Amino acid sequence: MNKPPAKDAPETPHERGAQAAQDEPFVSLNLDGTRIGILGTAHVSESSRREVRGLIESGKYEAVAVELCMSRHKAITDPGSLARMDLWQVIRERRVFAIAALLVLGGCQQRIAERFGVEAGGELKEAVALAASRGLPLAVIDREIGLTLKRLYFGVSWWRRPALLSGLLTGLFYSDEISEEDVEEVKRSETLETAFRHLPLMEGELEEVLIDERDRYMAAKIRKFVSEHKPASLLAVVGAGHLDGLRRELANTAAAESADDIIARHETTPSPARWWKYLPWAIVAAIVAGFVAGFMRDFDLGVSLVVDWILINGGLAGLGAALASAHWLTVAAVFVAAPLTSINPAIGAGMVAAAVELYLRKPRVADFEKLRADTAKLSGWRRNRVARTLLIFILSTLGSAAGTYLGGFHIYDSLAYSGF
């Protein structure tokens, strides 16, 4: 059983380290004999970076934990990993939205960081680099961003899911001009939370997955690390939005679950309702039935319904690709493909659009190297061939989805008008 933690209290300048800037929120507690210091940082703050350096260089900590998932840690320690990314594999494995979300969030940070003249996420990079240079064990404690987004998506009501996508698109098309309100919001908020800050109707659900779940997950990761490595002291560097929750979770010595159980439970993706996997096929059946009904009623009516379906579905998918600055042949290809892919859930219009775009305009090495910098601005999403392909996939997919529903309603509205 864990030992009762010491009473939480801010540490004195001596305890924090003589070189620490002492500008950021900080709490200390005891976990199984290990002194845990939790530093709450702003991911676009130079003072946060200085404080991290001061605390680690003080020599008072034998281990470091950082609010990074393995993917983000790899991006920091191996910057060339993006250049080795297999873009087509990302598309085939349906990881486009997760990658795009990561880039959107990074771009949001980058714009704020440029406003301050600092490096986005500099304090986390500083912690990773200093831990390596001083030979300190490093714990990467955050959950994979793709998994967090999946849990968020499947954890809300199905009718609210489009709002989540719109939240990301809001960040993706966000103005290059950053207001003072935006600056303060990002400074005091958790990074993932800022991407969905325009969705107040889902505030409780968002907070549970983006903040509370990750507090429990990171606390369990720290518990497991302390149990395995038994350092005398550990510095945890996390966003300020996680400080109180992480302190509360670490102080909860009466947790019914083990650290491994908590980690496993929060790494699973909620299973969608059984009917959800049959919904695409039900929609296809309804559309095909509408065509059949139209031809049974009148041949000309059937032809009209097919033509309208092609124009609505193909038109909206093509419009999405065009908005993403796709090659005109890509726009033409997705216009032709979307009406067909919409009645075959096994393949999507976005996949066709991305495949054609990759064939016509292959990404260059420079596009991968500049990906993070380019996606900080909307113009960069259109200019960078990697980002543009992801954007084409997303917008043509959404356009085709909208076309499927609008086209379906139009079919049955026409049948009703014809007296069927």
C-alpha cells in the first residue's frame, strides 16, 4: 500500500533550486518515499523553459517526467522522423485526422510562440534534452494524441461528433492574426483543450477526456515509473491546466485500481454502438432503394435522381478538394468517384482524392522538413504538398459525406413530390 503523502505545499526557493525562476505554479508531495515536484508550465512561455532548466540543473531531482506521448517525444528527439513518414500508409490506415489534429494543435502553439518570440513547447524540449545530457531517467507520461481524440470522438453522442470535427476545422482555418484574448487563452489552457474552446455545449465531456482522464493516466504512469525505478526525487513537467488534477490523483492513495489497470483502461477505445457499424450500409440501402423506386415510378424520374445524386455528391466532394487547392485533375477525379464511393463504405472519396493528388504532385523532402512550420498558417497548408494532401483528404471526405445526406434527402423529397 502506498504511504500517505506529505501535505501538499509550495516549495521554497531553496527546495526548488537556486537557479529556478520561481515564476510558474509548483507543488510538492511524497509518493512511496519519492519526493515529487510538479511544475505547471505554459507551452509558449520562455519563463517556463528557464524554470525547467533551473530545477533540473539544481541537481535536486534524480528523474524527470514530461507531458509528452511517445509520438511527440519522437518528434522532439528525432526531428527527421516526419521526413520518413509514409503519407500513403497514413491515409490507408485512416490516421489522417489524428495527424492533422496534431499539426493543427502544433500550429496554434506556433502562432502564439511567434507572437512572443519563443519556441513552442520549449520547456518540454528543454526537459528532455537536459535529462539526456545529465543521464537522468525520463518518463514519457502522456497518452497518444490519436487515442485521446478517438476516445473523445466515440465518447460523445453521435449527433455531437460533427461539432468536434468543426472544432478542429476552426483551428485549421483559424486566422493568421492572433488576438490578445487568444494569447491569454492558450497561456492558461491545456493545449488540446484550446482546439475545442469554441464548443461550450460539450464542456463537461471535453474536460473529462482531455483533462480529467489524462490526469489519471499521467498519475498512473508516474506511479508505475516510481515503483519500477524508485528515484529519491522526480520532477514532473506538465501544462498548468493539469497541475491540480495531477496533484489530486497522486495524493489519492486509496485508488481501487493498480497503475497498470488504470493505464490499460484509459488506452482502450470505447466500442461504438452495435448499430453504428451498420449505419453506412443502411444509408446505402436507402439510397439504392430510392433509385429503384424512382425508376419504378417513371424512367425519366429515375434518370433525374441519378443525375442529381452525381451533381450533389460529386459537386460537394469536388468543392472540398478545390477549397484545399487540389490539382484540377484531382477535383475532376473526386467529382466522378464520390457518387460511387458513397454507395461503397469500404472506400472513401477522400482516399481517391489523396491518391490522385499524390500521383500528380508528389511531396518533396523539403515539404516534410517544413511541415510543422508551414502548418502554423493557412497559406502553409495549401503550399506544403504534405499538408495539402491531408487537407484534400479531409475536405473531400467531408464534402462527400454532406453530399450523401443532402443527396439522400433530395431523392426522397423528389419521390414524395412525384406522388410515389
